[in-house]
Amino acid sequence: MFLVRHAIPDDAPTLLRLAKTVHSGNLPPDADALHDRIQLSMDSFAGRCVDGPATYMFVVVDLENDRVAGTSSLVTGKGSADQPRLFLRVRRREHYSDDLQAGQVQMTVQLGEDRSGPTELGGLVLSSSYRGGLNRLGSLLSKIRFAYVGMHPERFNRRLIGEIMGDLTADGRTMLWDHLGRRFINLSYLEADAFSRTSKEFITSLFPKDEIYVSLLPAEARRLIGRVSPAAIPAMRMLERQGFCHSDEVDPFDGGPYVEAERDEIPLVRDTSRRTIDAVGDVNTEAVECLVCVSSEDGFAAMRCPVGQGANGGVVLSESVAAALGVQAKDEVGMTVMQPSAPE
């Protein structure tokens, strides 16, 4: 059995190991920064984060050995007056010559700033030993975020975005940064990416404000604009099934695309409701697979499991699920139906 819950300080060593396998601003590969992020997350789940953006870190735990298998996160207010979200806006420019009776379509990129504070999906990392197979833990870590948004829509911006990881080399480099960003900012991709977690000023001060024609870049760099890492394709497909659409924005460091959706139009958000547990016991054969969530000031816990229909209009949970979630009859839970509007 697998349980999703909020991250706690004891998870830090495992999360640090996972952080070092990816390049994610929402999962910093630094012990102190990760500790601060976990504390911020605990405050956010408890409703104590009122002065700034909140962060919600989820972990999935293999209950058989009490092992953290992966993590994902939600970050509110991604892009503020002090720390704008930076991106490259991609445009197509048409040029035509009357004398030559011929024209060209050119692609340009231009640095943009977003201070509107959308909610960002991020930090989804799964341990290699748990990837694939019938447990679908990557899918669970992605979908649990929408279930939580459905339980607490007032905590989140109406606009949700996701940054899809771009295609990096085996040693953690990208030709796009080498041929574009580094021409103006004398830092490696990894150095610039790490520094941007605490400061955006160096980018806005040193990077050109005007449109840049990408035809001036080598072909190997041009091909990376909007290109997705093979490892991130399943995550992108899942978001697309939830109605996320590609915008004209890409990450200025690795060229990975941004996708976005309206909060209340996302099927998993729309299909989340609060229900009362009518009974704990045998789940009937007509049970439906759901995400069942428990959310309080003490934190968050959830499981993907069959849910039966109760006699009083509530739900019926099995004894093992109720024990894992720490609930009993007459308690309230969040329920997100996985079928039919949220197919795998």
C-alpha cells in the first residue's frame, strides 16, 4: 500500500538524494534550502503561511517498508513584484519583400516577466526503483495536487501553470543556454539555474530586453526551444489530459515549454468533493477508484483506493484504508473520482 502525505523533516535525507537527480527549482539540492522548504510546506498545510507564497510538498510512502518513494509540489504566487517569474516568449514574425515576391517566417524569443502570481505545479520526482509498473506512482503524485486544489480552491490562483523540463545533456548542460544565455551572462547553466532560485536581478539586468531572432543561433540550440526531455513526456501528457495547453512561453535556461490551465476547468479539480464516511468495512463490488484525502491543520494524507457508496449518501472505506488515513465513520474526507473524467 502507498500513502501520500505532507513532507516532514525526517524525509529530508531521501528528498535530498532525489533532488540531486534532477534540476528542479522546487526541489533544491541543498540541505539547508530543502529544510526551509519543508518547514514552509508544513506551515502552508497548517494554514500558517499568510505573509507570502505558500509551498505544498507531497511525498508518497511505501507503507510496507516506510520508505519515501517520490515527491511533488504546489507553489502559490509563482511570480511576484520582488521575484518575477521569467520566461522567453516565442513569436513567429512574417517578413515579405515585394521586389523579390518572396517572404520568410522567422522565430523570435524575448525575455518576459510574470508578476501575476499563478500557482505552479512542480517538483515531481520519483525514485528510479519505483518507476513503471502497476503502482503508477508518478501518476498518483501528479494527480494528488489537483485533489488538494479541489479541496482548498481558495488557496490557489485561478491560473495553474507547469514548467516542463527541457532536454539536457548527460552532464547537465543545454546548448540553448550555452549559445544564448551565456553570451550575456557569464555563468554555466547549472550556476545560473541555481543562482536564479534566490535572485532574478542578474537576468533582468544582463539579458537583452529586445526580441532575438533565433535563426542567429546554431541549429542545435534552435531545436531545443520548446523541446521536452524524454523523461518528462509522461508528465506532460498527463497534464494535457487534464486540459493544460501549451503557451508561447519557454524556460529561459533549458527551453522547456510552459503549459497552463484554468483551475476550475481541470477535471480532477472539478471532480473533487467533500464526503462523510458512512461506514468502515467491506467495500461493495460497485466501488469506484478514487483519491481519498484527509486535510487538517495537522497536515495531509491521501490514498488511491476503491470507495463504496454508503447507505446515507456518504462513502464506505475499507478497514485498511481507514487505518492508514487515521479516519473513522462520520469523519469528513475529500474524494476525487478517477473515472470517467480523469482517465489514466
